[in-house]
Amino acid sequence: MHEQVLKRILQQSEIDAVIPGSTPVISFGDFTKAKVATLGINPSSREFVNKAGLLKKKRLTDFQTLGIQIDEVLAESHAEKIMEGCNQYFHEKANPLWSWFGKNELILKGLNASYLDGSACHLDLVQDATKPAWSEISSSDKARVLQKDYWFFEWQVKNTSAEILLLGGRQVHDQVKTLPNVEIHYINNISYSNGENKQTSQLFVVPTLAGKLALGWTLNIQQLRVSKEEKNRVAHELAEFVKKNS
């Protein structure tokens, strides 16, 4: 394990919103083997908990899996198991949050990539799952956490085998915009409709995000409340945008 990965796993969080018993999610899938990486802000709480508490059918390695109490501090001996859980997130017998990741598969096809065969992975700006969700955390806490975790994100993007990053959603766009030395070039718009309601979102390119090309859109395809046919059309249009600009 690289020393930077170990350092991030053992790093203590700055905020109380981190879910007790959860562990840092270094990546979803193996970031050293993927050719495309999707990018989010931080892992969903649903990766670790439901209304009853920590998941019984695990998606990732948590404190219960490691056999330690939630008030204990992670040790080097736990790091390999945590990283293995991240690398195997999409394996056949795993339990990925497919209701979220499956929506991205439609777009990844535009680059002949998939989470399922390891040619795509998912990374986050912040590696800790929180409850409440990121959108409900105070602005000062967000800024502090982003600043503290940016060193790892920058290192990881420079060291991933992925050549292209895909950024989906307004929140991701807004947080990336605050990062150091980031220029966003707005290329076009994409329109979609829900009945008589029509909306427009932006398509953009970040020529270099920690040294890699990033392509993005401000709509959130996971939360798109449109017909299945319209969602598939939007995903196809996003895939074409990715192919054209990669």
C-alpha cells in the first residue's frame, strides 16, 4: 500500500458529521487500474448505514467488519482490509449501491468503460461518509474538510491510471470550482423535460484537474425526475458529449 493511501486512511476527521463506525472510502473500484473515473463530493451515508444503523449486508469494510468498537482509532493493521473493500466494491458478490452507480453506466458506455469490469472507478473530493448529507453541512465545515482532504485528492488524481474524470451534478461543479488552479470552460447546454416543464443544464470542460482532463455537467442524472425514455435520451446525449470532447 502506498504511504499516501495509508496516511489518508489513518487521518482523523475534522467534523462530527462523519458516520460512527464508517471508514474512509479511498475509491469505489481500483483507481490504479481504471481508465475513467467518475467524481463525486463524498460517499453516501447509504454506503454504511440504514435507518436501523450499520448495514448488515456490507458494501464496504466498516468497524464491525474489522471487529473494533466505533470509538476506537483505526490502526495500520486495518488499512489493507479497508483498501481491499474499496477495490472489490463492484465485484460480482459485492453489494454496491447500484441505484446510484447504475445511472452512470449509461454514460460510461460512451468511453467503452464500466464499473463492472474495472475499467471505471469512482473517486470523491472527500473520503468520509457523513450524516447529515454534504448539502446540509455548514459552509465553514465544508471549506475546512475540503481544504484538509485536497492533498489526497490531488495526489490520487495524479496517480490514478484514469485519463479522464467525469463530473456529474451541480454540487460537484460548485465544489470543484473552488479548488486551486481550476478553470472551467462552458461548452454547451443540455435540455430535458418533465411533462411541460423544461430545464437546461450546462456542459463543461476542465482542461486540467490535478493534471487530468475533466468533463462535466451540472444536472444530476441520479436525481432526474423524468420518464425512463427521457433519462435514457439525456444519458445518450451526455455520452456523446464525453466521446466528442475526450
